[in-house]
Amino acid sequence: MTKQFHDNILSHTALDQLFNEARTYNGWLDKPVSEQQIRAIYDLAKMGATSANMQPGRFVWVTSQDQKEKLAKLASDGNKDKIRAAPVTVIIGYDIDFHEELPWLFPHTDAKSWFEGDEEGRKEGAFRNSALQGAYLMLAARATGLDCGPMSGVDLDGLTKEFFADQPKVKADWVCSIGYGDKSTIFERSPRPDFGKFNTIV
């Protein structure tokens, strides 16, 4: 380990909070998450890198009980109660027309022209980079002392129609509940592969 790497690495406590001890929660303590906390999560997550700073992620933070119920009805049976109990569940979507925002998001060059006339290419870029943003969002939530419960067991077409109806080029991708996790609801840690299993250095 180089001295520079050693000097800059986060503490063991921080690494445990973000990665080593972080878990996927299936239940939640009865503690609210404020709008201030939600905004703090986004303000961290938006700093994560995306291609040409395209920022294609679009997020709906579901906090009210009636909106939770709408979301729960579009989730698989195993996820309905998780959504109802969570203080907030964020819907992660992606905007296929992200390029319309590039003149101010990436002012260094005419990046908008790179994507005009290529909707399939925009879909690929938006899908990949919004997934990155969702991962940044989870790390941001953990960094601010909260827990996460990511889920893909949802009706994506239904979510898109219900929560992104006013944004015709936005598609829902997955959801993540956020709050103070109930430790009694986590599973035993699943195996994680050693470096040699799925890595190659060439």
C-alpha cells in the first residue's frame, strides 16, 4: 500500500458503514426520514460521475401513505409490505431525452449533438448511467446514516405510467426503500467471491 493511498483511505468505521457492514433491509423502524435528509442524499449522489455529466436519473421520492399504497400495488407480493412500512421509497427512472439538458450540464462542447437522432443509443446511455446514479444514491443514504432496501420486483410499466406520466421520455427502472433498518429483518450475509473468482489483471 502506497503512503498516498494509506493517507487518503477512509476509516474502517466509514468503510464498514458504506460497504462491509451495510445490508439490504426488509423492514424498518418507526422513525421518519425528513425532506432535509432526502435533499442531502440527492446532493451527495448528484456528484457521482456520469458520461458527459448526462445525469439521466429521474427520482420520485414516495413518502405519503396514499402514494406508498399506489406504489405497493405495483410491487410483487413480497415487496408490498416493505414499501408500506418504509419512511420513503425512491423510484429510480431514466430520461431517454437527457441530451436536451446537456447544453448546461456539459457546457465544454456541443455534447447534445452527439446524441441527437440516436434514440437507441440514448436509451443505452441513460439506462447505464441512471443505474450508476442509483448506486451513488444508496451510498449517499448510507453515508448520511440511513439504511437501504433496493428492489426490482415491481411493475416497471405500471410505475412509469403512474409516477412519470408527465415525463413521456422517462422510464422507471427499480426502487429503493430508505430509512432506519430493523436489524431483525436482514438475512444472513450471502457469500461474496474472492478476487480471483471474477477478476483478471492483464
